[in-house]
Amino acid sequence: TLDPAEITAFVTGVTSGFGKALARRYVGAGAKVVGTGRRADRLDELKVELGENFHPVTLDVRDREAVLEAVAGLPSGFERIDVLVNNAGLALGLEPAHLVDFKDWDTMVDTNIKGLLHCTHALLPGMVERDRGHVVNLSSIAGSYPYPGGNVYGATKAFVTQFSLNLRADLLGKNVRVTSIEPGLAETEFSEVRFKGAADKAAKVYENVKPMVAEDIAESIFWVTTLPRHLNINRMEMMPVMQAFGPLAIHRG
Ligand code: NDP
Ligand code: 8X3
């Protein structure tokens, strides 16, 4: 397997959830991590915890100029990114499409799609040039299976999955890997964000089930990125044991 000490990762959204767990997993194993997010106070706390192998960058991935500046300004020791983990993302709302606020759709498209493209476009050429790299994209089961209220969120994740597979097609012949990670129910701040701070509604999502936790997803990303260099995991779909598929719905008039 690949020695984690050889990895310099750029992980978006390390201020919470999967990204935070992954930054801890990587640095704990000897890798270097550039970790981004909008909440500077949380990045500062993580810097204190993780030390010299962690480089925090306060960044909104929706801002292309800021992404380019962040990549251009990486300090020595962190400038050769081998692994990009496009993790920053969010769902907003669970209302049917005809009732949503358009701003929420805009924010999801700008973050989950355009933010991911900004980071990928900025970092992929360096990986190809060095003939070494791995792009890991956080998609979701919501990109494969529709559910009521999943409208634009699920559609952004379908984009992420298909973009990941298309990247593989373009990268054939290069030593750059691409993986789409597609988790189901995992307890993070995801539902608090989706329900705009309504903690009671968010808590209900995880009531009386044993959901996945951030460390489960972090471990999976750690695994796919430390596999021997000739192996590429294209897609990884994962759910807690307490989640499975439902039947199709039929409206009887
Ligand atoms: P959290 O809400 O716990 O973490 C989301 C992270 O994304 C935060 O660090 C947040 O940082 C960052 N982020 C959001 N918007 C931006 C932005 N505009 N610019 C920079 N960073 C941003 O959620 P999860 O850890 O659960 O989610 C991580 C990813 O996994 C997302 O893409 C999500 O869609 C996906 N996912 C989640 C599942 C779940 O059930 N939890 C299941 C399947 C996929 P900050 O707010 O500081 O900017
Ligand atoms: C998050 C999974 O099913 O809660 O991407 O939308 S779901």
C-alpha cells in the first residue's frame, strides 16, 4: 500500500463532519493536509490540535478567485498536492420543488457543483504534470436514488458522480485516480445545515437508528487513497445497516 507519509492532501470543508475526521485521520497517519472551510475559528482550533502537518486556509469554495489564490499561495512543503478531497457541500431544505426558495438551489449548485469544479480545475493540471494524484469527490446515495425533497441536492450529487466517472475517462493513461464516494445516512452537522439550524428537526433524522459516523467515511477515503497505485476505486456506495431501499411510490387517485 501507499505510505500515508507520502501524501499531501487538499481537503475542502474540514471544519465539521467527514472533512474534519479525515484531516485527523491523515495527519495522525503522517500525511500533510491543507484544510479549508469558511469558519476560521474552527480552522484555528484544528491547527492547534493537528500541528505542523496541517495548513489551514479560510476559503469559500464558491469563490473561484479565492480558490486560485489559495492554491497559488500554498506554503513550501504543501504545494505539491497529491490528493484532492472535494468534500465541502451541503443540502438546503427538504420541501417539494414547487415550494423552495430559489436561493437555496443557487447555493447548492454554487457549492456542490461549481465549488468542486473550482478546486478540481485548479489542482488537476499539477497532478497530471507530476503523473501522480487522486481526486476524491463526495457524492451521495442521493445522486443515484431519488427521494421526495431531494430535488436539487440529489441532482448536484448525480453531477458529482458522473463528473467523477468522466474524469477517469479523460485521465486514462495518467497515474491520477478518481473516486466517487457515495454515502447514505451519516450523522454530522449535515441535517442541522439542511434544516437551517433547527436542531430538533435535525436530531429526528438520527433518532432510534445507528447512522454512520464521520470516522466511517474518513476511513473509507483513507483506504481508497492509500491503496497500491495501480488500483482505482471508481465508486464506493455505503449505508448504515439500518438503511435500505424503499419501494416505488404509487399515487392512487
Ligand atoms: P457538515 O455540514 O458536517 O460539513 C460540511 C463541511 O463543508 C463544513 O466543513 C463546511 O465548512 C464545508 N462547506 C460548506 N459550504 C462551504 C463553502 N461554500 N465553502 C467552503 N466550505 C464549505 O456535513 P458532512 O460532513 O456530512 O458533509 C460533507 C460532504 O458529504 C458534503 O458534500 C455532503 O453533501 C456529503 N454527504 C453527506 C452525507 C451525510 O449524511 N452526512 C451523506 C452523503 C454525502 P464551513 O461551513 O466552515 O464553510
Ligand atoms: C446525504 C444523504 O439521503 O440524507 O447526502 O440525502 S441523504
